[in-house]
Amino acid sequence: MPKNERREYRSMPVMAVQRTEGEAEKSYKVRGYASTFDEPYVLFEDWDGSAFYEVIDPHAFDDADMDDVIMQYDHMGMVFARTRNSSLKLGIDEHGLWIEADLGLTQDSRRMFEAIDTGLIDRMSFCFVIAEDGEEFDKATKTSRIMKITKVYDVSAVSIPANPGTEISKARKRFLDGVIQEERTERSAAEARAKKIRILRLKARIAQGG
């Protein structure tokens, strides 16, 4: 994967073969969603098991630069399609950011197509950059909402989806570090208060018993 702290990676379990009626058997075309809207997913689990979530706003891509997006496998290596030559098409609908790709007619394209066709590869991931002020955090639901994406670099078919628990230690910590620390501090303070109350009640019962 590209080594860039600002780049984010997210995975979606939706990818399928696209073939219209009467289309040639050797047309290796696929489609899927690189992102879905308003569907919260777990971004990070804290040490005590509490979860932080993320959701992508339907308007997050409104001003995103998607002029030259490429399609790869696992975000590296061969380029199978790209928007610049129209072999890769991107669009927004009510569900999310969809892609349609003509993988070409190479041996690598055929192998990729067959892996998708048989269900061995059924997920997509996309690489993007969030604007500096492009996300909001709802403390009540512990959910980060991505409001503005500035750039989409690639959409990829992936063998193993990116693990949000791993990615959080890289790109996302710049935003959530303060939120997570505040949550931990408040939780520790609440536990300390509860412990103090239990001790006072115990002392009161002992005094009454004496």
C-alpha cells in the first residue's frame, strides 16, 4: 500500500461480475460499491471492548477529486482500469459510490475476473483523503461521520479487507486520539466515583452494625 499517513482505506463487501445479455463471454467487466452511505461500521475497539464507529455522509464525495482514479488488486501492482481512459466509471447514487470496470483482455484480467465470478474475491476497498475539517464526531453514539473527502486515489479488489483496528494506529489516530483519551478519562473518573460510593456505603453499613 502507498506509504502516506493521510490516505485512508475502507472495505465494502460488494463486488460482482457485470455482463449484459448478449455480451461476449470474453468481456471482463465487474461492478461494485467502493463506499456505502449512512451504514455505520466499527472503526476501532478500545482496550475494554467499547467500540468507536464510522459512517460516510451521502455528500462526502460532492467536491472530491476523482479525475484519475485507478483500479488495482490490493492497492498495488497492475492497473486494471482507470477513469482517465474511461475503462473505469464512478458514480454516486442513494446507496453509495459505485464503480464499473472493464478489466481488459489480458491473462491477469481473466484471472481477476474469474476470481470475482466464483466469489473468491467479493470485496472492494478504496483509498482516499479526508479534508482537514471533513469529519464530525458524535460523542453520544461514538460515531465519526466523514463529511468531506478531497481525493480518491484508487478502488481495489481485495483478498483480505483492511482491518480498521490496524489502520487506526496509522491514519485515523490523528483525529480520534483526543476523542479516545477523553472517553477513557471520563470512564476512569466514573469508575473511581462508583468505587468511592461503594466504599462509603460499606463503611456506613459497618458503622451501623457496630
